[in-house]
Amino acid sequence: MKTDEHLVEYHNPKELTDLLSLSLPEKGEGLESAFSCIEQTLAYSVRTGHPYFFNQLFNSVDPAALVGEWVTSAMNASIYTFETAPVFTLMEMLIVKESHRLFGLPLDGDGIFTPGSSIGILMAVIMARNIQFPQTRIEGMRAAPPLVIFVSEDSHYAFTKAAIGTGLGLNACRKVKVDKFGRMSVEALEIAIAEAREKGEVPLMIGATCGTTVYGAIDPLDEIADVAAKHKIWYHVDAAFAGSFCVSDKLRPRLKGIERADSLNWNLHKALGIPLQSSLLLCREAGVLQRSNSTAAAYLFHSNDETAYDVGQKTIQCGRHVDCLKVYLSWKSNGRLGLAESLEGSVAFVQEFYQACLADPAFLLVTDPPESFNCCFYVIPTQLQGVKEEDRDPAFFQALGKATIALREAIRRDGTLFMNYQPQRGSEPFFRLTMHNFLLKSEHVHEIIGIIKAKVAELYPAQV
Ligand SMILES: Cc1ncc(COP(=O)(O)O)c(C=O)c1O
């Protein structure tokens, strides 16, 4: 897809409702009606594979993986028993094992594909609870002491949801302070653990993040592993985003400490271009998922010489979408080295983009420098570009926050670039571009900056 093609033909919800005239008829309209419906869907949807779709942490799609997704749907299998999904079961087991190898986890460890990392994190909390407090599997939270989990204040909300979902409760998810780079402070973690213990609470899990959603920051994984080992707390790593560094010999050293995790979740559908959803939950110890989740439903799981291959015993799901074929085909066609090369290219691109912003007075950087795939910044309206650093007061940042929203909305509706924004820890909203589309090349850096600056000039014309 070329960069001068629009990402979306924008219409507001009312206009789009009128344009689409969606309806579900009583009497069938035949398969022919599908063609116009597909045309309409393609015409008005957002093209997330466009190189300038920076809005979310997923974007481009690897063609081999796409073929895998199509074939998967055509075969309509469910991966729970070996008898219904023999090939997929072996494929999934191989991917789990090879992923353990990449992360440096024991090769006989446990693992399974989950429908996204939020579910992976939920399953990790359930597992940490069921394995450490086995009675909770039978009697629920009645049998548990007051359990708490520790994550950074920049961690994904999936942990909070898992605390709600498991019955630990929202307040049991303790948010530990981060440093200026957005990485969990180990000192603050130690203090939070001590405070919880003083109150009679029992630490259930430390959840480190490897690639935070906004900054793309990597927590000090090795130091956090030390804390977890010292206090004997389950150590989970949310590697949804930068976990993909594991495929690259060059980038993998940045994950040092991840090999000590009791469990981790990793989204291959973020930085690796596998279609949504493709997400692994990996565990250090063999058998922990089954011990946590199996209820041995007799109508489905039969005791025979294939039982060890009935992977459905490991999950909280019943019917389960096959996510392994698209990963297998992508890995097979690109090779680990091909995936690594693309990923290293993305990381280099982010650094190039960051350097270009640094040199441009219209940009004020927030992540300095980016650690993985995200670059965060304010865009300074024309009239404010001369304000000196020491004069940048709250009113200045309020103006920048307003400009973020105005510029973003105008550019999104033009359909030229999709980028997201957010406030963070009380700041005014700033831009976050997440840039790991394999189609991005050096020449795009200035084009992207050009699109943003052209909109600044349009919305904030220089006064004469
Ligand atoms: C760091 C991090 N963890 C977890 C998640 C949740 O992943 P999923 O969308 O697959 O549920 C996200 C989503 O963006 C994320 O950024």
C-alpha cells in the first residue's frame, strides 16, 4: 500500500449509517449480496496495513500469515483435543517450545495461545493464585488471604482487569512508581511490598512490563527478578509489545531477566505483523496450566494415548480459535532471521524519526530516547515555537495539549495519517506514534513530519 493512498474515507457516524444502509433481512438475498457488502466494507473501513497507521500497537500484516488466517477460517477447526485438531496441536506445541527457547525459558515449560494478552494476563493471575493457594481452586477467594499484585503505574490496564476478574479487587492491584523513562522503580517496588506485608497482605505476583503501551519502556527485568526471588513472589512479565525483541540476536539482550520469569505473555500480533489475534502465555514450569485450569470435562476429553496432546485442558476456554498456523507460516517463510531483520529495521526507523523530531523546533519530545517502537512528543503551534524552555509554564503545556487533540482529529479525518494521543500521569495529552510497520523506510520520516507540519501551518497560521 502506498503512502499517498488514504487510510480512510472518513464519514461521521450519522453519514456512515446512511451510506451503508445496514440491514438483516427476513428472506435471504443470496451470496451475490455479499459482493456489494464487501466492497462497501473495504471502501469505508480503516486500512490498518497502511504504513502511516500508527494509532495502535498492531499494523502491517505479513502475507504468509494472512494466508494462514484464511486457511484457518476455511478449515474451521477448534484446538482443544488432538482428535479434532491433530496438525494444529503439534504446530502449537512446536511454537510454544521454540518461543521458550527464544526467551531462554526451560524447553519443557508450559504454554498456550490465548485470545490476546489481556486474557493471557488474566490466566496468569488465575494460575499464580491456583498454584500458590491450591485451595482457592476449590473454594474461591474465601480460601485466600488478602492477595495483592504489583505492577508499574505505566503498566497496561489488563492487570487491573485481571484483579477485578479474579476477585482480588481493583485495590489489590498496586501501582508502583516509574522513573523518568517510564520504567518501574525497584526501590518503590521494595517499599510497596514492605507496606503491603505490614498491613497483613500477601503478595501474589509482580507483573513487570517489557514494552509499555505508551512509552514502549522496558522495566528493569533482571532487578525485578531479584526482588521476586528474594521475596519468593510469582514473577510475571507482560511482554505483549517488546517481547518480540526475542527473535533478534541484536535486540534480545535488552530483555535480560525475562528468562527468570515464572510466566510471560507475548503478542505476536503487535510488532511481528501477524493478524489479530496471536498471543502466547508461556510458563516456566511444566503442567502448571493444566493444574490451574483443567476440569477434565468427560464429554470432550477422553482418556487414551493422545491425552497428553489435549491442549484444551490448559485453558479457561472451551472452543478455541486456531492461532498457530498463521504464526507457523510467517516464521517458516521469513525464518527467525527474516523476522529479526524486519524488527531491527523498525527499531532503527523509530530512532531516525526521533532524531528528526529532536532537530525540529516544531516538536517537543516526551520519550527521550525511545526504547522500542514508540515515539512520544508534543507538536508546538507556530506562535509558541519561540518559547524558551525555562518559560514553558502550565499554560504553555495546556496549549500544547489542545493542539494535540485539534491536530490529531484534523489529520485523522483527512485520512493521511493515524496517530494516537493520551495524557500520562497527569500530563497534558501528547502524541504517541507506534512505528513498526515493515513497509516504513527512511524516506518516510520527512514525509510524516511534513504532513504534521503542513497541518500545523493550516491550523496555526503564522501571524503577519
Ligand atoms: C503492554 C500491553 N500489555 C497488554 C496488552 C493487552 O493486549 P491485548 O490487546 O492482546 O489484550 C496491551 C495492548 O495493547 C499492551 O500494550
